[in-house]
Amino acid sequence: MQEVKDLILDKNQIFQKVKRIAFEIYENNISEKELIIAGIPTEGFKLAKMLVKELSNITPFKLTLAKIILDKKGKMNSKVELDIDPGQASGKTVIIVDDVLHTGKTFILGMKPFLEVDVNKIQVAVLVNRSYAIFPVNANYTGYELSTTLNDHIRVNLDKKGFGVYLY
């Protein structure tokens, strides 16, 4: 592993970003009765859990947490699964959550199960947006926008030890 160059977001800043994103999600989906919050492992799913916790404090509607199971380095035709029945998303708004938006490929893969059912809409929430979109994915909700070089790497750690966002 490379040496840490910079701490970009500390624990308090991450919690502030999550709280702000939760309020934005609520404001943009105020007429919904239920949201599916689907996280991409590993840090994206942890972030999704944090969002569900914040949303449950401010929203009156039902929240369903889902895990998207995929191979981030896999090909576009690789298998993608959910830990819930995809039919639960029918007629609902889905928020797909990951820690970093780099090229958009992981989000495109993560959408596959939801494209097989008649969802109301799909939105994207991300803690850090690097804005190197190779695939047509834009984040609806962004915690932090960061311009980096192709050689830079972002690491999000949402575990107790080392909690933060780092630039390598």
C-alpha cells in the first residue's frame, strides 16, 4: 500500500457530509412513500447504512437498505445481485450509494438489477466525486468534489480505526 499523502475528510466532516446528503435526498424525494438505499460494498454499503440512519431521523417514509453484490473489476456483462428481492424496488425510487465516483463503471454495473424492474427513478449518492466520467453517470448527491490526477488514488475508510478519506 502507498503512503498516505493527505487526509481529505476527517470523521466529523464525513458525518456532516452524510447529514447534508440525507437532507438533500429527503428534499428531492419528499413525495415518496419508500426509498430503496442500495450500497455497493464495501465502503459504499457502509455509507448507505449511515445514510439510512440519518434519513430515519428526518423522514416519515419507509427505508429499505439493500446491498449490491458485484465484482468492481468485472466486465460489463458480469453477474450483479441484490441481497433483497429486486421486485421490492418496483415503483420505488432507488438511491445507489458508493464511496467514490471515478469513471462511473461501478455505478453502471450496480444499476443492472434495478433496470429489470419498473422503478420510479434511480439516483446516485457518493461521498467523493472525482469527475472522471467515462460512463454517463452523474452524482445526484455528492459529499465532496475533488479534482485529482489519474495517478492519484482516493481511499475511503469508514471503520473505527483510520476513519476518513485519504488521497494517496
